[in-house]
Amino acid sequence: MKVYIFDLLPYDRHFEESKAERYLPYPLPRRHFDAEIAARSYAEHIEAWKEMERAGFDGVAFTEHHNTPHGLMNSPNMMAAVAAQHTSRLELLLLGNLLPLHNPLRIAEELAMVDCLSRGRVISGFARGVPREYKTYRVPMAESRARFEEAYEIILKAWTEEAFSYEGKFWNFQDIAIWPRPFRQPHPPVWVPFTGSKETIEWAAARNLHAVIPDFKRGLTEDMVGYFAKHLAKHGHRISSDRLCFFTDAYVADDKAAALSEYGPYYLYFQQVLWHHGSLEPGGKMPPSGRTPDSPSFDYVRPENKQAAAMDREKIRNMTMADVERRVGDGELAFGSAKEVAERLIATAEHAGANSLLVNVNLGARPNALFIEQIRRFGREVLPKLKAHQVKRVPAAEATA
């Protein structure tokens, strides 16, 4: 398997005053920002990427977020350009550019630049983002999917056609031939994260793209992968384990108790406070998400799995340490000894039919020394077992064939 590390690049300070109420004010005013902490955060994560390469990981994943300290990557392309200059082998997974929010020609140009800078190490993930980002850029959420799909078509044209013109609903271009072009031809691989909606799955299947499958409930993973396989076949494509990446959390310690003690408080801080920043109403109330179990977007999901597809943010925000302990004890979270973590990750990858893993080992703004220590330990004790294992079957696709 290929193994990538996901890096949110959080601001290296805990907002202790927000933990009791589980509410970080939004917007978070300038007085809360310390330039020295931000500069240190960037510098330390560059060192972490170097350590990932030394440890033997296949790549590092970047993302795009705005107006929040839980991730200081406003531009994943800028981060990838920096990483390209500090590493020589690490693949740079952009997961990803939020297409509805930006000029797609600029994204096509920047990704081509990074691909040349890195000599073809870019994996281009495209995503849509959360409501906070749309408020920032004053883009109507109702236009999100249409903007996403139009932007993708423009980017592919910019990368692959000799020259192109385009007249669309949101963007118009005349006689364009970008310089530079991507280093990798015809263009970098395109990966799309799935969140459960059938519209995204059908769109990705029609274009034969790679899929990133988050660690949902086992039944929902089966439904998503099976539905993807069905629609790939509808368009004359065939699913394979090499086109699926499974995205999950992990932490290596001496045992499960040590993992909970060392990582549990950080994991909980992320789930309770950081992840919901900008998603809450004043006073900490959770607005309706629009992701209801009976949504038409989830009509392909089996009834017993629809609640998981709806993603209850309030339930996640109210998570307690007892909930984390239960999930670790039940094996739902890959926290524990190297043997336990490796076995859990291999089992979940086999279940999903994914021959790539994207692993998060640094939620909750852990001190960088602890992040690097975990990279080294994971790389030394778990990574060799994962890389030696090859997932060759996609069970959910077989079940729906």
C-alpha cells in the first residue's frame, strides 16, 4: 500500500478559554493572533515534512481552509510549492483546492507551477469546502456544485488542450494557452474526497477519477464504494483498489491506554472545539446542516447507514473522553500498539478495497516535537507492514456486481 500523512497545519496554541463551552468565537479577531506562533508553526511543519520523507512515507496531504486557526493553509498550492523545495521524493497530495471559490485558470496555473517545481509529484485533489469558506468569499452555497463542475472542466482544458476558449455560466476565457504546463502528462492525477452525496460519486465516476473515502461506519463505506463501482461500470470504467484511498485516524503508543493518555486530550480538543469553528451560530448553537438522513443525496444508502451519512456535528461536538475510550476499546479508532494499529489499518483498507491510506496522526494542535516523534515511531514500527501489504480486491464492488 501507499501511505500518506495528512497535515492540517494548525496554529500552535490551544485556546484554553474555549474548551469549557466548546465554542471558539467566529470571526476570531486580530488580537488573538501572534505572528511569532504562526511563523513557528510553518517552520516546524516544514521540518515534519522532511521527517516524513526520511521515514519512508509516500506523501503528505495539504488542504484549504480560511479564517480559522485549526488549519493555517489558506493556499495548499503555496504549501506544496514550499514542500517541493524541501523534499525530493514525497508526493504532494492537494486535498484540496476549493474550486467553487476561486478563478479556475489561476488554480490550473498554480498547480502546473508546483508540478514543475516538484518534477511531477503533485496529486491534485479538488473539493467544495464548508459554509464558512463560502461566507468568506461571498459565494452562494446554492451555486457550489455548478461552480465546482464548471471549474474542473476549465482546469482540464487548460492542462491538456493546445489552446482553448470557454464560455460558461460563471467564467469566460478567450484564446488561452497556459505556461507552464504540468510536468506530469497529460496532467496530475485527480482525486476527489467523498462525503456521501450521490451527486459527487456519480460525477467522479463519469470522469474515472480517484476517490478518497473517509472513515465512516463500515456499512456506509460499503454503500459508497459499491455505488461508485456501479457508476464507473455505467460509464465503461472498472473500479480497482489502486483508485481508492482510505482516510482515517491513527496513533501509535505502547498500548491503547498509553495512546488514550498521550493523544486523547488533543483528539478531543479538535472534535469538541476546533473542527466546528465558524460552523456554529453565536452562542455556540449548531445550525441545521442540510445533511438529513432522508435527503435525496443519500437515497442509495441502506436505511441502517443513513444516520452516519447525515454526519451529526452536534453529536461530534458533544463527544467525551468516555466516547473516545469506547471507540478505541471497540477497535473503531486505530489507537494502540504498533501491532494493533497495523492490523486495524490493514483490515479497514481491505474492507474499503483501498490500496492507499491517508492517515491523520496530529489532530488538536499537538506540539510539533510530539508530531515528529509520532511520524518517526509510525514510520519505524507500522509503515513497513503497511507498505508490504497490497490490497487487490474491492469487496463492495464484488457484492454489487
